[in-house]
Amino acid sequence: MRVLGIETSCDETGIAIVDAEAGLIAHRLHSQVDLHAVYGGVVPELASRDHIRRILPLLREVLDEAGMRGPDLSAVAYTAGPGLLGALLTGASVARALAYGWGVPALAVHHLEGHLLAPLLEENDLAFPFLVLLVSGGHTQLIHARALGEYELLGESIDDAAGEAFDKTAKLLGLGYPGGPALSRLAETGEGGALRLPRPMLDRPGLDMSFSGLKTAVLTAVRKGCHEPAVIARAFEEAVTDTLVEKTRRALEVSGAPALVVAGGVAANRPLRAGLRAMAEANGVPVFFPRPAFCTDNGAMIALAGLRRLQAGASEPGLTISARARWPLAELGLAAPGTAAA
């Protein structure tokens, strides 16, 4: 089986082909960072237009690299949500048209399922069940993944996602867009332990998290002017890392999961990776990360999720185009996601 994956949920256009035996065959990714940088954030209409410009050239490059054409594929998978609705509809429309023209099934994929399966793009022995720390610009969630399509939300951020907090804190420090990576680079030059910021909600039971108060603490530190920006950046990164590591430790204890997966854009953060590795090792639990290039949005994870669903017998009937701006992972199951576009 070979599945083409198309990712257009936000500001990256990703195309990839994954083979059931050979793994990842080819992939391409175009980032819109430069396009949106002048606005300090993603402009949905511009994102959709850029997906339209990029998707077919990237598709041709991937097919050429793989030495394949449409009839050589078993299915076309596409991101159906959550994400920016216009961007989702761009990828979904192209995927459905290709699948119809090539006479193969189309598979609507949940963006977050793609992220939590991304470590399986590597050679490892990861298998269900496992705990997932999904940490990105839009989501910070602890998920008990029991089987494909069977996901229980154990805890999440009740306000800003961790990646969103990184970006907003970077803006407070006068850093450019995208803020998260810029803040991490600045933090590398800051003195550790010189400033201690709060670890939100660690003094309370449960697995939910909060990062808006931490952002406020940064604002207070900036206004006082007692510390260099690098010190504040380092203190912020330490606080986020400590919070995520401790909440994940508690989730492992509650769930009894035998393995840990860390996925999403913030999973590429080196201090966070180190902290989670140390915690998992201390608890005798193996931890799995995607390679950094596949922590952010990409077509490979969508192709892989589509392949797993195809192997499980999933196939979206007719000419339905599925796109959902909001789509709780717990609603997923193994059935087609329906046609709601809201």
C-alpha cells in the first residue's frame, strides 16, 4: 500500500508518500513564515491563496522523486481538521479531485492524529497503547492513545497552548515572528536560575495546565527591567518545561501507559526533550519523538495516518469533502468524519 498525504491546515503546505513496507518514500514542505512575518502572525486568506499556488508544484516534485503516478497509489489522505477552514478546504478539494481522477479512495485525516502517529515514521518498536503529550501552537493536551481512533483526553491547557505562550512571550521580549524558535535561541544565552517564574497549576491536583499567568509574569519582569531579555527567556522556558514534565509524569501514573509519545511543534524544543527523556527514564518508560522536521506540520504524518486508517478498512465514500475548523480528537473513532464545516 502507498498513500499520498496532503497537509494544508494552517501555514505549511506538505505533500508526502508513505509505503507500508518501505516507509517514507518522498516528501516536500513549503513554509509560509516569510509571507506572514510582516503581519506578525498567520493571515488566513493569504494562507489559503498560498496553498493554492504551492500544492500542485509540490505534488509533481513528490511524484517525480518517488517515480510514481496516480495509479501507483492506494489512496489519497488529506487533513480534514482542525485548522483554518479555507486552508483545509484547499487541500481537501485537491485531494478529493485527485482520488476521483485516479480511481482510489480519499481519506480524511485528523491533524492531531497525524501528529501523535508521527514517531512511527522512524524505525522503532512503538505500539498502542501509549500516552501522548501533544504540544504545539494551538494545542497542549495529554492523551491516552489506546488504539487507532481510540483517544481519551486526560488533561489540557485551559487557556493558552504552550506554543502560543512561547509566541506571545517572544513578542513581549521584542523578538520576531515566528516567536517560539527565536525565544528558544535567546534562552540558550541566558543564565539558568537567575530568575524563577511560576510553575502554573503544579500546586493543584489534576492534569490540566495554564500558561496565561506565566505570560503575565513575564510582562511584569519586563516592566521591572531587572533582568536581561535572555534571562527572562531562559526562565520562561524553564517554567514551561518543568510544568509539562511534571504534568506528563502524573499522566503516566494515572494512565498506566507503557510508553510516552511527545509530538507537535514544541516537541522540537531541546530543553523540553531533555527533561521528558530524564523523567521517562527515571520512571522506566520509553519515550518517542518525531525527528524535529516532522514535529511541525507536514505531509508525511498525514500520509502515515491515512495508511494506518486504510489498513484498518477506512474509506470516505462518494465525493464528500470533509473539513472541520474545530474537531475534538475524542470524537474521531474509525468512521469517516462527516461533512461539518464549522
